[in-house]
Amino acid sequence: MKIWLDGGLRDIESARVSVLDHGLTVGDGIFETVKAVDGEPFALTRHLNRLSRSARGLGLPDPDHDEVRRACAAVLEANPMPLGRLRITYTGGHGPLGSDRGDHGPTLVVAIGETTRRPDSTAVVTVPWTRNERGALTGLKTTSYAENVVALARAHQHGASEALFGNTVGQLCEGTGSNVFVVLDGEIHTPPLVSGCLAGITRELAIEWTGAKETDLPLDVLQRAEEVFLTSTLRDVQAVHRVDDRELPGTAGPVTAKAMRVFDERSGHDLDP
Ligand SMILES: Cc1ncc(COP(=O)(O)O)c(C=O)c1O
């Protein structure tokens, strides 16, 4: 396996980042996960734009898009696989042990892992912990993801593949690595960005392609929605067949099934929408 680290391809076994990298010591970093089908990245331009937004939010230097594109192309070419999870990580770099950032410049890593297509439907749980819709990191895709690690482990303990958060005022927000949509009276709704959710690329595309509305929704909407689905880079559009103890009828309800079809068609036609 070859990865990109600071300017070139390296063997994953010998690639080394400082043990004092600020990404490691304090979670001072950002990332993107990009789907790669047969060596082609999906929606890379949107991912690079979000990487820049996250960098700006953290006060990191703007990543060089040309370099990141070169790195992605090199990693994809060196590691052929049918379905890949391309992971771009960009950190504050070698720094002091405290929260002040050093001046050695950022670390850029592009790695890839093979994956398989997700099942068409899944189970989710809600968790008692909240997303903070007013935090310094709200809306940024940072490597400070340990809250998601804890919540996802809770989901797995309950036989689910995703944990859903409400925010501090009890509104539905998002999953650990996905956005959430509900169907009410036959119409698709998803929480607005002010709920504190990440501006998911798949969420954005699903809104554009299905006409879903951005609506403030209480967390307990999950107990009455006709259908629920998730979106993310590696889930695309994925139906939810169980929320906590509530079973939803069928695998994918009619509205979700249509959204899945539309997403497959549109994303199949344009790799960089
Ligand atoms: C917290 C969070 N919300 C939502 C998403 C979905 O975003 P995307 O569709 O860009 O993968 C992600 C990314 O995986 C995420 O980490």
C-alpha cells in the first residue's frame, strides 16, 4: 500500500509523521473522506472546497488544491481497487505539547482503504450526548472526532451502524458520519446547517437532486417520520429500517427508494457534480 505524505508517495510501512504532530497530540487537523470508484474520485471539487473551509475555520494555511489533487491521483493510481475510501488528512503539523500551534507548517497525508458497497438499509440509535451547534468547530470536518468514536461504539453495541445526535436545544442534528433525512406527509426534510450538522457533500447533492427541504426538526420526529434515511460519502443514500426500538415498514419506503434511484443515476452520470 502506498500513501502520500508531505510531497510524495511512500510505502505505508515506512511513512512517518512526528509523534509531536499537533493532529496527534491535540486533534488539531481536518480531513475529507472521498469515495473512489474504479480509481475515480467522486465529487472531488466539492470535497476540496470543504477542506479549504475547514482549514480556514481552524486557522490552518489554505491547502494547495493542485497538490492535493496530485496526491489523490497518485494514491489512486498506485492502489487500484473497485471501491476505495480515499482519506485526506491535513494537520497543524509538528508542534508544542500544548494547544498553541507550532510554525513547522502543516502535514498532508492522503491514504486509501478498500471498502465494499453498504447495505441498502440499516439500523440507527439515538444517543443522549449532544452536538454543539455553537462551538468553535461546528460545521468543520476536524480530526477531533472522539465523540463520534464513542457514539458509534454505542450504536454497534445496539446492533446499529450509526448513532444520531440532537443538538443542545433538542433539535435533530446528524449522525457520527452522516446526515439524516426524514419523510413527513410524503415530503423530504433534513435539518438546516444551523442545527450544527456538517455540510455533507451527499446531503448537498441529495437536496439538489430530490428537492428536500431544510427544516428545524425536533429529535423525536424520528418516532413519527414515515421514512428515515441517511446520506454520506460511503453510504450514498441509505434507508433506515430501525430507529432505537421503532421498526420502520419495509426496507426502503417509496420516497427513500426514489431518492436512492435518483442519487445513483445522477452520481453515475457526473463524477464531479
Ligand atoms: C459528522 C459528519 N456528518 C455528516 C457527514 C456526511 O458528509 P459527506 O456526505 O460529505 O460524507 C460526515 C462525513 O462523513 C460527518 O463526518
